[in-house]
Amino acid sequence: MAKTLRNFSGRLLLVGCGNMAGAMLDRWLVAGLDPAQVAIVDPFAAPREGIAHYAALAEWQAAGGSADWIMLGMKPQQLGEVAGELGAVVADDVHLLSILAGVSLTDLAARFPNARAQVRILPNLAARIGAGVTAFASLGRADAKAIDGLLTPLGQVVPLDDDSTMDLVTAFTGSGPAFVFRLIEAYAAAGERLGLPSEDALKLATATFGGSTALLADSGEKPGVLVAQVASKGGTTQAGLDILDEGGQLVALMTNVLRAARDRGRELADIARGEG
């Protein structure tokens, strides 16, 4: 059952509405957000019924646009340009929300010092179906109840005391769905290589990963406990686990994956600050 949008009111402006911001918006609309409350500034965004759409900030401003909540969803490299155009609009009654990878609260506060609050949000694509993980941290006089009400329809909400771990969280949960999808793709490809029909391999892989993660979440057990319930000494599962566990290669691989994503986030932050 979809969670209802609660404790949130006011006008919302989305500056950039690509895959992630679009997924969040679509979930908010399902949860009860009035399209009349929303405006989008993005020349490439798909039109949504009842929502005002503008190709540029100047066009939105010329139409008399105003907002209580502004969410930055464009590319981090565009921050300087957008901040220059939005600076006068972000007053002390405006919450400035950002889903920009690598852009810290300190960066946001420097660009938008007059905002009531700067809120850094790290969602993931599963927000599209209300099953995401959304971490956030804030500076200023943030309306905690309204922020929680806005984010709860997206899935699990994880408030952080500060954004010192945000680059890693971006890699871990923000990029995480892509890594899981790639693992499922590889699992299906391996099954196909060993003789399964392509369509069956993907269906079986998707169901196996989905059922396993659902069981893990429902059981409250650590993964290793459930591994032991499947594997038996000298059995087929243990033979496969021996390959996965050999030399700690799987953990090493995932560490390298997360490190690369985290470090790229930091590079993007440098570019957004004009240092890259």
C-alpha cells in the first residue's frame, strides 16, 4: 500500500527532472501531491499532466513563479550556473533541497546562504515504487516534520547528523540499485552460458534475488545465518560458495566498486565548485 504524503504543503519547484528526480516526483504524485503545487524547470523533462513546465529558470520567473521548496535535480556541473540564476529567489522562507551527487551541505550553504534550510538528500531509484532508501542531512531551520512527510512515501528514510559520510552513502545506496541490477544480469548470463534459455535465466535470477532479499529483510537474521540454512557440507551450494569466497575476492571486488563510485562523487563535487 502506497504511503500518503503528510505534513507537507507549499509550492515545489524542481530544477532538473531526470530519472531520479522524476522517479521521486511520480511517487509523490501517487502519494497525493497536488500537481498544481509543482513546477518543473527542465527543457528535456517529460510533460506531466497538471504540472507547469518551463524550459529555463528565466521563463519560470517571467511567469511569476515562486516556491517554498526548491529541489535541485540537474547535473552537479550545472550548480554554478543555476545558483547564479536562483540566488535571488532562495529567500529565508525557502527550503533548498539537493539530490546532486558530491555537493555538500557546506557547498549548498555557500551558494544559497539565504535559504531557510539546506537539505542534502540521497534517494535511490527504488523510490519509484516506494521501496527506496533515502538518507538526508540538513543545515539551518529545517522543518523536520515536513521533510519526513515528503520523503516517507519514497521508502525507508535515514536521517543523518551531518553529511560527512554522504559520498559513501551515495555510492552505497544511491548507486546500489545499478550494482544489484548488474549482479542479476551477470547471474542470468551465467545461467544462460551454462544452458538455460535467456528468458528463463533472467526470470529465475530476478525471482531468486527478489525472494532472497525479501526473506533477509523479513527474518531479521544476518546474511550468514541464512547462508548456513541453504548450504550443507559437501553439497552443491557449498561448492559454489567456495568459489565466491576464495581469497576474499568478492568483498575486494565490491570494495573497489564502492570506492570508485565514492571517489567519482568527490570529483564531481570539485567540478561543481570549479576546482576540477
